[in-house]
Amino acid sequence: MVKFGDFEPLCKDTPSYPWCNLFYRQVMAAFTDRHTLQRASEDTLRGLSLPTDAAPVGVDPTCGIPRAGHDNSVGNVANIAACGLSVFFVTFLIFVCNRRKAAVGRIELRTFLILYLFTLPLQLITTGSFLEQGSTPLVALTAIHAGAVVALFWSLLANAIVATQVVEDGTLASLVPFYIFTAITLGVGIYISLDIALGVTDTIGGLSSPPQRLGSIALFVLTSIWPAACTVLYLVIMSYIVLHVLNETRPMWYYILAACLFVLSQLAWFLLGRVICKGSGSKIDGSFVATILESAAVGVLYLAWKSITEESWDDDYYPSYPS
């Protein structure tokens, strides 16, 4: 029976799910050599997960893209292209955001965009089927990726808090807590991820019982519950600002559209991934669709921010502070 915090269904049925890289190493670390590994973990690492030098992302996945260079695979080429295009798109958003010098929350939104930009090359590597499963470089980059995602959603929530003007945006009172909590969330995500993969402690990183359960409540909360909670709180706060403070409806449609795109991106990842993988003969999966929709959601969030910081509204609702 699946319990809260179990990653076994995700690592089996969701191709290119990056956090499975941590559990692959966790299982490997419990055994001394490859022969012992194959014998003692036959219910955990089997099928496509063996041999390790060709294994796709996942733990005993039903479908996966083989590591580049094996079975004529070029890696997760569709998502590689999607991440590459998204890098240029988000770089453009950062540029145009930085040009709006007097806009409320410019520095905070720019930081959010930079963090999202930071996650894209990490996602390209952790889901790209380049590095060997269980290898230390893949584990380290996956841990950094997880920490960046945790920090990204904190920065999303922080942007909503800044928009309330509880403190003046762009000032030390706003930026110091913003950057401190960004660093904390990044560090917590990296530490917990490394602990799960390397088994530094038994409290967080201990081997699941049984091993094939792939359980970690801490990682599940950080990578699933935390992003969902931050997104919902962000929408609630921004809805209040747009509908009750600004008394406008047009910007709200941007936020609704961004939320829909984000939800669709998650559905594409979890529901379409295996369908596309099997339909393409393990050449591509749903991760590229998810990346495109996520980047589109970020772009719409920028449009929403731009629409509520128009000059005609700044003087009436948002005092302009130097930033």
C-alpha cells in the first residue's frame, strides 16, 4: 500500500522525474558492489534500471529514455530543446523586467526570474539522461536542482508578500529577509536531498523499509506540498490585491491563466509522460511539454506583474519607492 511520502509510484510511472536520481543512489549505497546490488535489491533495481550505465531516469520505470549513447539514444532531446529555448525566453524577461526601474517589486520579481532561469540548465541535466544513474555528479546536481526549486517557490510567495507593501519594496527591510529565506530554503533543499541520496543520517536519509518503497516525507513535502502551498497562497494574496486594492479585473485573468498553465504542466508531466514515452518508442516523454507550459506560466506572471504596475496605477495605489 502506498503511504504518504512514497516515491515508488512516481519513479516507476513518471518518466524523467528528477528526484528519482536520489533514490537510485540511495538503493545503490546500501550495497557494496554491483553483484551484491543485483542480488539483494532484485525487487528495487531491475528491468530498465539495470545495467546502471544505460539506465534511464527513474527506479524500475515502466518506460524511460535510455542514457545517451546506449540503444541509439541521444538523451531526452525534446526536453533539452525546451529547456534551451526557455533559457533564452527567461533571459529576455529578466532584461525587460530590469528596464522597469520604478515598478513595484522589480528586484524581487527579477530574483524570481533568475531562480527559474537557474533551474532550467539543472533540469536539462537531471532529466536529460546524460549522466550515469547513481553517479556522484548526478546526485549533486539533482540535490542543487531540488534546493533551487524550493527556493524558487519561496521567492514566488515572497513576491506576493512584497506586493502588499507591508514593507517598502527594494529597501533593506524587504530585501534582507527575502535573500536570507531564499538562502535558507536553497540550503535546506540541498541538504535533505544529499542526505537521502548519500545516507548521511538515518533520520532523513535512511534506507526505506522495504527499500522499494522509496519513501521520504521530507523530500515529498519540499518538492510537492511546499510548491503547491506557495502557489495557492500567492494566488490568494494577488487576488486580494487585484480585486480589492486595485479594484481591477483585467490583471486577474493573467493570474488565472498562469495558474491554469502551471496545473497543465504538472498534468503533462505526471499523466502524459508515460503515454508519450511509449508512443515514441522511449525517444521523448512528457517533460518537454511540462517545461514549455511552465515557462509560459512564468511569462504570463510577468505580464500580470506588468499590468498591475502600470504608471497610471502606481501613484494611486502603490507609492513609488527607489529600487
